[in-house]
Amino acid sequence: MLGKVDTITVHTNIPAVAVVAASVDLNGVAPTGVGVDNCGHLVAKFSVSDLGLAPGEVTFTLSGDYEAGGTFSASDTATVK
């Protein structure tokens, strides 16, 4: 399945205007793009090859900085096929 997917898109419920876009990462990897969905929330795209994924269970951690100071971090687990 890894060969079938080039990017992973992470959707959040974090207001995009509250985030320093250049600080966002997923498992320490910088995004290929950062945007805003139609609700004003942060969306980030990551290259599968940059993430170095292997088949199995993976914990993804999205983190970054808030414009007003402080940081955020959220994790979820997914099965990579």
C-alpha cells in the first residue's frame, strides 16, 4: 500500500491563524504544504517518503508552535500497509 500513496494529509481542529506555519511537523518531518480548510482549521501535507514509513502500526505526532506562544502536540496511531 505504501507505493500507492505519495502524501499524507493531516486535518486538525486548530485555528490556522493561531499557528506558526513554519513550526509544524509530523514525527519531526516538515510538511510539503500547510493550508487552511473551509472551517479555518490547520491542514498539513507530508511526503510519505520523507516520513520513512514501514508496514505496521505507527504513532503519528503532529506538533508546532502557537503564534501567541506555547506549543501543541497531538498523536494518533494508524496501521501502514
